[in-house]
Amino acid sequence: MKSKILLIPGENTLEKVSCCDFLFPLDGFCVGMDRTFSLENIPDHSYIYVNRLLDSRGIEEFVKLLPLFSKKVKGIVFEDLGILNVLKENSITVETIFYGTHGVCSSYTANSLLNDVDTVILSNDITKEEIDEILERVTKNVGLMIFGHLPYMYSRRTLLTNYSEHFKLEKKKKRIVKEQFSKQEFLVVEDEFGTMFYDPLVFDGRVLLNKDVSYFLVDLRFEHVSSIKQFMQDFLTGNTIPNTTDGFLYRKTIYRLPPKGGV
């Protein structure tokens, strides 16, 4: 397999795996994480992850980290395009990987972004057929997320705290919540930067491993495995993983309601 795997480790013990590079969620610049890492405490020449949507203060705090980049950062996976502007304005040269969770759903969007970044990771809101169509049309290799809890929504508000107060529940930073009409369950995670809603089942996209892409993203942020090395060996050899879903690979996302009275 020529494609590189970027692996978000979660709470698991870090073990070197030959086919993987760790993607370290950056402390203070991520939302919906059980574990983050300070820039000072990660290995030199690492990949870092920034998934917060930043306000002006957040950008200012990010700028303060730039003197460490030449030693610590090989590449950055990010969602806020302000990060790209900061890197350019300060002549910081690192590998740039845009991962807008719901943002890259077409070859047009991917190619527009690829004018300014090294690669993009496609959204998991699209089908396997749509992924194939995009891969045929992109101007550079892109990345695919192939394992992890699918993120459905991100809010900067403390929704889980509000929910607990409203229903007089014990306050928790992580909770399974059931939507009363659809009966759909969500894994809801809150921290000081906001609230993330995830599918409680873990997405297994190993059917995509044969694709010619630059990166595969494996997200273990909520998966507490006894050994990352053993997990990846089992994962790549196709061993069964319980409580998984194929997400939207074979069902199209509903993005527009039908007209009233129509179909």
C-alpha cells in the first residue's frame, strides 16, 4: 500500500507503526477530542491536527506557536482557512492538508482548494460512487477518512451543558443522546470550545483501501484499543470490527427536502 495512513491516537498508548504517521490533535485548537497534545511535547517533524473554527483571538494564539513549526511540524491537517492565511503571511512552509468535515463533496471544490493546499481529505457525506467520480477528476491526489466516528455537527455553544441543565441531568462532557422524533442516537462531546455530534457507531471504510490517494485517515479518538500496532495489523488484514457502519458509502445524503406535496 503506497498511500500513507494518518492516525489520530486518542487515549491509546503511542506505538510506532511502520505504515502510519500519528496525527496529533493540537492542544487548545481542537474540539470534540478526548486527548490533545501540546506542540512542545510531540516528536519533531510530526503531523498536527487543528479542527477548531477560530475567532480572532484563536488566530492570535495560533500565531504564537509559529516559532516552533520549523522543528516540530511536518504537516498540518486543518479546517479553518484562516490557518492557511497565517502560514502564508509568515512564510511557514509545511505540508498543508485541508479537511473541511462537510466541505469537500465535489471535484470542483477539491480542485479549487488544491490550488492553495497540498491535498484535501474528502467529506464522508458522499457515496462510494461519488468518491470514484471525484478521484477521476481531481488535479492532485486527495485523502480519504476510512475509520472513525462520523462527525455530524459542530457548534461553538455548550449544548451538552444546556441539555443537562434543561433535563436536570448529571453534567457530563460525553453522552449518548437520542433524538425524540427519528429515535436517532448521537454521541455528543463537549469541551470549552463547543460541542460535537458523532455517529455512535464507528465508520469502517476499508472498502476504500484500494483507492489511489495520498492519505488514509484513521481516527481512534474514541476507540480505546489495547495495542495500536495490533489494531492496525487486524484492520489492514480485514478482521471484523464490531459496532461499525458504512456511513453514507451506499446511501446518498439528504441535502434538500422535496417540494410540498411532491417527491
